[in-house]
Amino acid sequence: MNKFYLDNFVIDKYIIDALKEDMFYGDITTQAICTNLDEKEFEIYLTTRNDGILAGSQVFCRVFELLSDGKVQITFFFDDGDKIKKGDKLAKIKGNARYILSGERLALNFVQKMSGIATYTDKFAQKIKKYNVNIADTRKNTPNFRIFEKYSVKVGSNKLHRFNLSDCVMLKDNHIALYNNSITKAVEQVKKVISHAHKIEVECDTQQQVIEALENNVDIIMLDNMTIDEMKKCVKLINKKAIVEASGNVTIDNIEEIAKTGVDVISTSAIVMKAPTLDLAFDYNPK
């Protein structure tokens, strides 16, 4: 499984903003209780109460690095992408008690959410692993949390859709509506402007739109909210002349039927927006 790197110079801003939000005027509980224990060393474990896939260990560590300036040391016993079982000790956290207590909740928030997305994405991916099709996310993300959600999807599926609006052209229904619902005119306009390095994807709701997209030699055709029978017909029509993406109303229950149609990619917002948080915790004396 190939993750992309979460560079500290990118993620630090988000973590610092989250720390400010959580303790802008300080952690009054910990500061009060640790008044006479400022140098006391504390040791605690990160454990899991659910089975799942670990994601976000680097972000977890970075919270304490930024908060404590080296006064907290973390040792992970698993890597991102590893399967974890209920009751596993995932990491040991050791160091200054004040920083551990102040950073606990924020660090958990990151790793729980990220592991939840990786775990849920993996469930979708496992459903279709015997088919020659990839599962991908969408741009339906939590604002200012996209980098972490994208990373988590990559951990769970090893594939991603575009990162942002700069990655590739995606002509959706409202873009095409600007050109009187003409895919041809919209594509012609786009080709006048974009770089040779950018692909063009067109969202199609009907077989007639698929035919028009093919006539314009687009790179990717999205079959949007089509029935299984409609997808099968369109895949046959496209006949490998473009990458075929299926999207819209994808669930864990119907994804295998969609995969059987012969599409190349299935994109869904569910793997991010509907992913349950994985239940992780700080345990002082884990059993």
C-alpha cells in the first residue's frame, strides 16, 4: 500500500489552528492540577476498542511535537494501513504529564477520524477487490480537513480522485448548461484554454450524452446516477475509448453490482462523509 506523504510544512498549520481552537487561553484544568507536578513524567497507551485500519499516526505524533517541543515521546507499534484488533496497544505515549493531558483529545480526534475513514474505505474496497475496478473519493470533504481525509482514503483503498479544482477538468451538468447543454461546445472551449497535461472528464446522465462525449475524445466519462442496465450499455458503447467512472448513490450494498458492469472507477462521497469514527482511547493501565 503506497501512501502519499503528509509533509509537516503542510499539515502543521492545520494542527496549530486546531490547538488554538482547543486551548487558545490555555488548558485551565491541566495547568491547575499540574502546578506542583510540572516535570512529572507520565506514561499512557493509545488503544483500540474496535477492529479497523490505522491511519493518522504521523498527525497524532505531530500534535505532541508541536505542543511539547520534544517533551513527549511516542512509540507506535503499528504503521498506517495495518489492520488493528479490538484491545490492541497501538502506541506508548511518555513524557511531561501537562502536555500529554492537554494534547490527548485533539490527537485522538485526528487519529480516530482518519482511522475511521481508512477502515470504511477498506470495507468498500474489499467488496470489489476481485473486479478490475478502483474505489475513489470525491470533493465532498470537510472544509480544511481535506488533506487528512484524502490521506485516509489512500490508506484504505490506494486510489484517489482529484485533490482539488486544479487537478483536472470535470465538466458537470451546470458547466454544460452554460453552453446550452452542448458537451461539444463546452469541451471545445475548455480545449482552447487548458494545458496539454490536464485530462478532461465529462459527467453524463444519458446514453446520448455519452455518445457526444465520445465524439469529443474526452479522457474520462462519468456515468452519473445511472441504473445498472444503463451502465452496462454505456460501458459497451465506450468500449475502452475512455476511462469509465460510475458515481451517484453508491453504497456498501450495491457497489459490487456496479463493479460487475465493467466500469473502471467507482467514486463515492460515502467513504468520507459517512465513515464512522473508529473508537480509540488513552488507557493508563490497558489490559
